[in-house]
Amino acid sequence: MQRILLEIADNGIIKTVTDDNINAAGEKFESKVVYDLENGDVVLTKMNMLYELSEDMGMELGNSKQSDQIKIISDWGEHFVPADDELKNKIKDLEEELKSLKGMLKQ
């Protein structure tokens, strides 16, 4: 049986994965990962932790060739008020995405 334990640490989260029958060979396996939520790119660390946790649990998130794919993304909060430069960059990105989608249309 596989067990996943999440522990809160002073600076982040410790994930321990234990398996008492790895590869159906009866051997034990343990892996520990520390996710530091105070240093470095904290958003990227959180996203990686969620992605790796979903993999550990055997959740299928789909892939880029499927119509339904679960993505772990970072985006603005609902009540976030962006600066003008942030708005201009967001508009530019959305216009590029719209252009790409229009290019996919069959005429």
C-alpha cells in the first residue's frame, strides 16, 4: 500500500511517500521531499508540489492532445487590481492567443 503524508514545516511542506510493496516485490520504499515556501520562486514551488502530489496519487491530468486537460496554472486573483503595464501585457498575450485560435479555424 502506498501512503502519502504531508507535514507542515516552519518554511514549507514536507511530503513523505512510503510504499510497503514497491513494484509488487514486497520491498519497502520511502521518499521525502521538502517544498520551501519562503525562498526562491514560491508560486512555481507550489505548482510543482501540486503537480507531483497528483502524480503520487495516480491522478490523470490529461495531456496536450486531449480536449479535457487539467492544468495547474498561476493567474491573477479575482480582486487583484493590475497596473497599466500588467494590463497591456495581458491584453497583448490574449490577442496573440486569439490570433492563434483564429488561425486554427478551417475556412
